[in-house]
Amino acid sequence: MTNPDIAVVTCALTGVLTNPAQHPVPVTASQMADAARQAFEAGASVMHVHFRSQAPNCGHLPSWEPEVAAEISDAIRAACPGVIMNFSTGTIGRDQTGPIACLERCQPEIAACNAGSLNYLKAKRDGTWAWPPMLFENTVSKIEELLAVMQQTNTRPEFECFDVGIVRSVGMYQKVGMIDRASFNFVMGVDSGMPADTELLSLLLKYLPSSNPWQTTLIGREEIWPVHQKAAELGGHLRTGLEDTFYLPNGERAANNGELISALVNIAELAGRKIATPSQAREIFL
């Protein structure tokens, strides 16, 4: 079902490596559930989740332990009746046995599917690399392996697109029969990918196959909020959370995910959009 008047809101609860000692990101199952509940009450119907190492080594390192994923997923579902779970699956290299094990154990409604490879880069002001240059490897064979598992677990893939070529590639995946319907996520703000730019967002829709839902993931500070506004005006679905930004539209730091979702809901309503209930979000995304 598509209804341009309704916007689905997703909360990206926590990041990949963000240190909880420095930023207010949730880590434990109870923290994730509390953060999800705040976002859910503010209007988010979908929770995009990364999993972190738990006690006694609780911190910023990721975990692909299926039991960790299940504990966090179950806690979020208990706190947010009817919520839609959206799992991260991204691995830098070819090996994705961890994400696959989590999908098979938990069977979420949605999972991210990184739709193409990217040189993942960031340069510092002093002219050095922020980290050693790396390839975020997402070959067609890797994507096909993940899609086969998603079909078995009845999980809808959400194709994360970091540049225009990846957007066009997803259209080809659809054309050759790898997928029936594609859900697009335009990831904007990664330094070596698409910038968070309102003009670019408008152009991207030229390359979007018809009848496919789309949303934006906008990474940055307060400069991302005009792009959120444009996405709402153009009929896109919306996502924010402490994985994507720590900053509210006024430039102040957000205390929690609920504050970010409230700001995003306000933007959607200013654009004349109604916020999807969990049941409406299921009709649109699933």
C-alpha cells in the first residue's frame, strides 16, 4: 500500500562503534528497550538496531551473537507492542555468517541490505585519514546470499544506497529478478558517499523505479534537518536516531532518541504528512 499522506518513521537506536562512555547511546537490552519505548511513544513504528557486546564487556564493540540479538529484539518488542524490527546486517568484508545467524534466530520483519560496495573514507582537517582506508564490500554474490536467507526468514530487504550508482544497481536487481519490490534507503552524509543535499535528493527520485517505498538516512549535525524536511515534502519515509546524529534542528545535542524522533515527527507534520501507526507501517513496508 502506498499513501503519500502517511510517513513511516524509523528510529536508528544506536550506532556501530559509538562509545557509550562519550555519547548517550543505548547498549544493553534494557537500555535498548527503554530507548525504543521513548522513540515509539514519539511516533516511530520501526526500530533499526545494531547489537553491541554485552556484560561483562559492555561497550562500543559490535556483536553478532544470535542470543544477544534475540535478547535485545525480545526486549524491544515487549516494550513496544506492534513495533517493526529492522536489523543491521553490514559487514566490511565478505563474511556475513554473523548477520545471517541473527536473521535466522530472530526473523525480523525488515533487515538492511547494503546494495553496493563503497570506499569507506574520512579525511581529518590535518590531512590524514581518520581511519585506514577500507572497502565496504557488497558484491552481487554477497547480496544474493543475504537475500536468500531473508526469503527463508520472511524478512523484507531494505536496500541501503550510498551513491547514485548503487540506486541504479538496485533497479537492475529488480529487473533481473533478484527481488520483486525494492525498499530504498538513500544514505546521505557519509564522507565518501552521497552528501546530505536537498538538491541531490530531488534528483535521486528520477532514478527510483516506480511503486517502491523510499526513505532517507541522513548523517551529520543540524545541517541534515532541511534535507529531512525535503524528504517529507517529496513523499519519502523518515529516519533518525542516535546512530545518525546527536544534534537537534536548533543545533543543541539530543539527550535521547525520543527527542530526535519528536523533532522528525514535527517536520513531517509541517509538510502535511500524518505519522504511520505500526499497522499502517506494516502495510507500507511489508
